[in-house]
Amino acid sequence: MTVLSDIDVVIVSPAVPRNSAEKRRLAIEIREVAVTRYSPPWDYPVDLHLYSLEEFGEAGRVLQ
């Protein structure tokens, strides 16, 4: 980890939509809840990666 690094968080859930616009909306909502509940700075370098169960399984097959 360096000063320029971000923190990648992978969220896998059956509730994650496959639609990209809906994923962005959900990622913003998750970030807002996290900031409200845990008070990290808004510009804290966290990168959320949202996957449905199917998408995560597909990604795993690609990496094999």
C-alpha cells in the first residue's frame, strides 16, 4: 500500500443488480450509509466493486 493506493472492496450479493446504472446507484447508497455510520472522509480512497452471484462466478471462471 502506498500514499496513492486505494482500498478495493468487493461486494458479492444476490441483491446486486446486473444493470450498470443501478450498480452505480447502489454503490453510492452503500458509500453514503458507510460515511453516515462510520464517519470516514468522503474522499477516502475506497473503490467498491459490486457483483451479483452469477457475475462473480463468471469472473472466477475467466480467471481459471
